[in-house]
Amino acid sequence: MQKIHSFGRTKPIVMAMTMAVAAIALTACGGSSSSKSSSEEKPNFTDVAKAFDCEPSSTQGKRVICIGSADDLSDANVQNSLTEALAMAETGDTFVLPQGRYNFKNTIEFNGAVDGVEVSNLTFRGAGMKKTIIDTNGASADGFLINDTNNLVFEDFGIYESNNNALKVKGSDGVIIRRLATVWETDFKSTNGAYGVYPVECKNILIEDSFVQGSADAGIYVGQSEDIVVRNNIAIKNVAGIEIENSKRADVYGNTAKGNTGGILIFDLPIGNGIYGAGVRVFDNEVIANNAPNFANKSAFAGGVHIVPPGTGVIVLSTSDVEIYNNIIKDHQTTSIAVSSYILADENVVATPKEDVGDGVNSYGDIHPLATTFMDGWSPLVRNINIHDNTISVADGIDNPEGELISEIIAGYKTLHSLYPDIANGKVTVPHILYDGVGELLANTPHPDPVFGGASIMQALVLGINQIATSVATLPDTEMFTPIDVSLFGAYPPEGGVCQSKNGIDNRTLFAASVFETQPTQNNFKDGEPLSKLEQLQSDFSFAWSIMDDPSGVMSCASGYTGSPATVTFGDNKYGCLEDDLENDSCAL
């Protein structure tokens, strides 16, 4: 086959990225927040007296089913009673769980039908998240696993010590989770279960007034879903307090994320199922001192939560259309807000496509490690990120950045501070707002080879994959090639980058920086490789210092992305800023 032209990539970008960095100090106005989180006092999960207070009923096709009995509240009877009730469930049933702590030996599972008849509109209700505790340590997998049924309500109970996920809901249109607790009592252990509250591949999700503690992945995780409201919850001592992943139209507000490894995460991972995120608003939250060690198990994805640097408030990774505003973000030892393309997590993103494929190629993944995911519509870049009006601060003595993923970046900033100690007035080492910038640089920089007709470096990479893939005749007939959408890798418009404005407290200096200069110039590259700002400073002092001394060049956009309020529709009811929460001033800012 014909050999395509070089992409000008002779070493991974991340190698250049981790050599050194530079920064800009910005003076910002103080933001404000009127967070409406629930009390930070965690539920008192100690011994709870067992009590039965339930009257069964059946009215207009809606049954109330009492779990357990006044005569027998043994663990086995309560578990068997719930299992048997689900096996005979009818649409509209409410299962009332008794007060007390009960040890279950099996997963509570329901898969949407009974004897071939679809069943929906189920409610699981306890006596209160401090009063009804289901300890699922005896179950080998999830605590509760509910699949393929719509309009589910979980309220007023706790799920404890699951060996996998506490509550997983998959494939449901309509999920309300309120006043629910998911807890692992042992702090920071990788043997804790992965997710606390875990709706995935769902629509119309409301999670409110709940408490999550101890998850070895995310306390509240919403993945591959749409139309989401997560409000007024408390997340402590998880790896990720709250995570919105590969999801559309989500509002995250009024929550407290405290003492986690990372507070609030908005990620798009290369899952490969055609579901990717956009339209997330994070506002009116208290994100405080998330400095816990990272105790996650390694993920199948390079960008899983195992890479989260301890001491990070909010993280945005390889997603688009995110607005972060009016939050209190304070006392993080590494950085308050981090925004990154997937290139930082996985250097395979910018691997050179295999040109001489010969007859040994069995999949598009043999051409490029992420070819099939690119074909699926995933982009590793961040776009349309607007960070504004947040109260960001770090108390004296908190600064102690760490994290294997960014260890060389931290070292670069330490070098910078030693050369220019006046930057950020010595308050923090890594910027309060840290942006890698490399994806934007590569998307904005035209490839130097005219054969690509002015396409950017990132576009040239995917054009090369497309060219190779269409010329390979040895792939199975069943594997149809879908050309990668080149527009996902092209130049950022003036309003399409990462914007930050009016963040800070008491007019103190806010340290904000991108590792790479995002606009192409001849100084950005050497021998085809991108240079970090500190590398530019070392090679061309006058040019690089002009970048560092001009705040308008760092995360400043012509206009920032403004998201729309999310609305959750559940039966005849609607929830969200424009529905049942009209009093919240921040909802439609």
C-alpha cells in the first residue's frame, strides 16, 4: 500500500509535557456561593433497634408490601421476604423495609419482568437512612441490582458494606434516589466496593439529600445517561465524591464533597458505545479539602479515577460543554480545578498510525490504539469549558501537591517558583486552575505538511487513520469502517476553548495556567515537538515572558459556554431548576 505522509510525531507529547511548565498569575474578583447542601453531620450508623411499622394495602392497583413481619424481624426473614416480594412484583408496588440493621447474604436483584410481564413503577422505602440499614457484606456482588424497568424510587434507607456496588440501576427511564445512604465504614481501602449510588445507561435521574462514604471509585456516579439532577447530597471519604461520566444534560448543585481524593469529576471516557457527554453544569456546591489518598483499583481505562491526584477539587477530562460556577472550592493540596485532554492520561491518543500494515492487521485497532473509539464519535479534547464566579482559596500550610500522573508537572512548577518566587505570591505550587492545553494547541496548529491542506496536527492524525483504514482489504467483512469525524479534532473557535473569569476570594491573586500555550506560533514547537511554556521561556525569554505577563492569553474566551438547566421527568412530575427549585438564585445564572 502507499505510505502516507509523516504526522511530525517522533515522541509522545506527554514526554514533552512532563519536562517542565510555566504559568500566569491572574488577579480575580471573588466569587460567591449560596450552597444549599444538607448538614455535614454524617448519619449515625450504629446499633439501630429493630421495629416493624407497616400496614399492607392495595388501592387502585398500587400495593404496599410490608417486608418482614411484627413476629419475625430476623435477618434471614427480612431478606427472604423482600426477595419473594420481588419475585411476585406488580407494577406500582411499594416495598416498605423495617427499621433496624439487617445482614443480607444475597444481592437484591430485579430484571424488569415477572413471568414475562413487564413490571415498573417500583418504590423501595425504609424508615430513614439512619434507621433502616441493609448490610450486604454477605452478598458476593452488588447490594441492590435493578435492571430494565422504569420509574424507580429508592428512599429512606442505607446500604452498607457491599462487595461491589451498593445500588446499581441500569436501563431505566425514571430514577429517584433520595435520602439514601451508601457506606463503607473502613476508610480508604481498595477492598471497599466501587460505587455507592450507580445509575448507568438511564434517563431522567434525580439524586438528592443522600449520603455516600467510602467508595473505592465514586460515591455518586452517573454514567452514560441523560437528563440528570444531583443535588443537596453529601459525599465524604470516596475516591471521587461525585462523578458525571459520558452523560448529557446534568445539573450538579447544592452538594458537599469533602475529604475525598477528588471532589467532583466530569469525564468522557473512550467507552466505545456511542454515548458521550455534554451539557453539564456544576454550581452552588461546597468542594472542601478533598485531600484523601487515592485508594482506587486500576481501571480498564487509562483515564479512570485511579489517576486522580489526591487533593483535587474539580476535574474535567476530555469532555465538552461544561459550566462550573458559584462554587466554594477551598483547601486542596494539589489544585482546585483541573482541566485536561485525554492525552495527559493516555499517550496512545497521539500515537503515529501504523502505515505499513501489510497482511497482519486484524482490526482497526491495529492501525491506531484508539481508532475504533475515534470512529465511534469520541474525542480526547476538552471544548467549551467555562469556569467563572467561583470562590477559590487555599489556606496557608495546605499546599502539598502530589499525584503520579502529574509528578513531573509538579516538579516543573517547583522549578518555576524557584526561579520566579513572586508568582502566586508563594501561596500554591500548582495553579488553582490548571489546564494542560496540549489538545487545544494540537487542534489549532496547522500540520506543516501541505499534503494535509491546512488541517490541524490532530486532524492530520485522524485523516491518516481514515486513509489507512480505507486501503486495508484484509479486515473482516463484518467490520464496517466508519470514517472518523475530522471536525471533532479541528481548531477551537474563539468561544470554544477553556475559559476562566472572576474566580478567587477577597481580590487575592489567583494562580491560573495552561501547561502549553494554546495558540500556534513558531515558538511552540521544536523539531516538530510541542514545547511547554517553561521550555519556551528557557529558549526565548522575551517571547515566553510576554505570554506569562499577559493574563488575557490564559483561559480567556470571547464568550464562555452557558449551559441550560436540566429537567428530570418522572411520571407527571418534573424536577430541576426550572421546575421544583425556582427559589435557587444560581440555577439560571
